[in-house]
Amino acid sequence: MTQNYPNRNFWTLKAAKSAKTAKSAAIFGEDSVSYYIESQSAKDPKRTNAHIFNTKNNLMASNAQSGLLQMLGPTQNMSIYRKRNGEYGLRRKGGPTAKRFAKDPNYAQARINTTEFGQAAKGSALIRRAFRTMIPKVANDELHSRLTKVCKEVINSDSGHPRGNRMLMNGDISLLNGFNFSSTGRFGMIVRLPLQHVVDRAEGIVRVGLPAFAPADGIRFPKHATHARLKLGVAVVDFEKETFTFESACSAPVPKGRKPIHPEDLTVQIPAGTSEPLFIAMAIEFMTLENGNYYPVLDSQFHLMQLMGVDVAATAAAQPGLPQQDAMIAGETATNNEFHNSASPS
């Protein structure tokens, strides 16, 4: 017996009657297809229940998703977006038009926020490009958003200009000091060394001194690593022109164990006399030595990088011609006992 559909409007009925293809089924839904099939069955009593069931399944088969984006068929007034967990979602398009957003006084505050957020995003992208050869090659989807958040805090610290006119270069750039490029771990929990860096803008030199230490006490090695290597990277960033220069230096391979390592200096050259902010980063990578060759240990929890120093021109201008020296303690709030308990045995 045909089921009654008292609430169906004329266009839904017409669409259901034309649901002869899988595309129509995907657009108008299962109820419309069911109504169409049952109405056709009433006209032709010779159709069996099995035939109705197979026809319905064939028409509704387009609802099964396939492909990389798990989408099939028209999206109409919908947009596809990617969630943080890697899945894809579908949402309806909305919001004001671009013309209204640019002219409507009701969106004045939103335009200010958008301008400053866009500037923070550009600053984040510029820093990431400057250190792209040094950033650990591991999945890090949150790096851009985390770095943009800190850059927005730098913009907010610009007290010399009103909202909407604040600039990243006029804020407290030192807020970026200590930023960890990986969200899976902290550099200071793996490397427990008192590091010293010296900046000489007049001579164009940045130097970081590695002290004498026992690797088993100063570095937490992953299980399969036999050696570690520390890397210094210095980026001179011009946020106004959106340009940068980058130089790096690596330490000698540090073998796992308790044999003391001699002091070593890592030195890089920067443009002499530059007045742009300097970003000093340290990274560590672990390797396995086999048959005279070093192979990287791919463990995101141990391939870490951190901004260990931010040097601005105002500091150098206060004492022209004198090298700027700061202490960089690669460490967190964890105690030495906690570190030794978590370290792998040599």
C-alpha cells in the first residue's frame, strides 16, 4: 500500500517523480526517493517487493561518500573545510559581503582586528620562512597558529600607537624569546646546558658557547640514538620590507655516554651594522652511527627547536660598539632529579 505524505509540497513531489538517477537521489534525499518508488509500485502492481528494494538501494547509492575529501556531488551554497584532527567538514556559506565588510561602520572594529591579525600572520610566516631549513621535519600543523598568537601579543604590546595602527616591529619583540617550534616537547627538557650567546652587530658576529659537559648528564637521548648534534641558527628579519637573512652552524656529533665533551663555539656571520631584530634559535637532532654513516632518528618528541634569544637594535644602540652578551639557560621548571630520572641510560 502506498504511504501517504500529507506535508509534501508541489515541488518536492515533482522532484521525487523525477528521481530516476542517483544524482536526484543525492539532492532530494531518501524520503523523496521512497515516495517515488512507492507511487510507481501503486501504478504497476506487478512490481515485486524485491524489485522495489533494489531500485531504492541503487538510487540512494550516491549518498555513500568516496575519495580523498569524502565528498561527492554538488555543494551548492556550502564550503568544505579541514578540521584540526585532519577530517573534512561541510558548512553553509555566510557572513557579510566583502563590500559591506569594507564600508559598513558596524564592522569597523572587526576591520581593525582583521588588519592586526593579518599582520601577525605575515610576521609568523616570515619567521617560519627564515628558519625553514632548520625547523624539525616533523608533522607540526599547529606551528603557524601558535606563532601567530605570540606575534599578535607582540602587536598588542605596542603602546605608542592606537588600535589599528599598531605594528609588530614597534611591539615588545622579546615576547618571542623562548618560543618552542614543536608542540610535542620542549627543548629545555631534552637539553640541560647553560648556553651563552654573544652578539656583535658592529663586526657582524653571533656566537654561542657550548660548555664542557658529559652527554649523559646534559642531553636526554632517545632509545636508538648513538649521537646528537646541536645547531645554531640566526635570522635577521626586516618585518617592514618582509625580508630576512639566515645563517647557521652545527656542532660536532656528540656521542652518547659519560665521556666529557670539550667546549665548543658555534659562530655565524650576520650583516655588519644591521639594525634589524636578530632571532637566535637552537635545535637538536639525534642520529644513529652505522658503518661510518649517520642516520637520523625520526622521533618528533626529540627533534626540537627553540628561540633562545631575541636581540633588538635598541639594546645595541644603548652601548654602541660593545658586544651584547646574554645567558641562555636551556631548561624548564623541572628539577635536575626529574631530568635524570627521565633520561635514558647511557
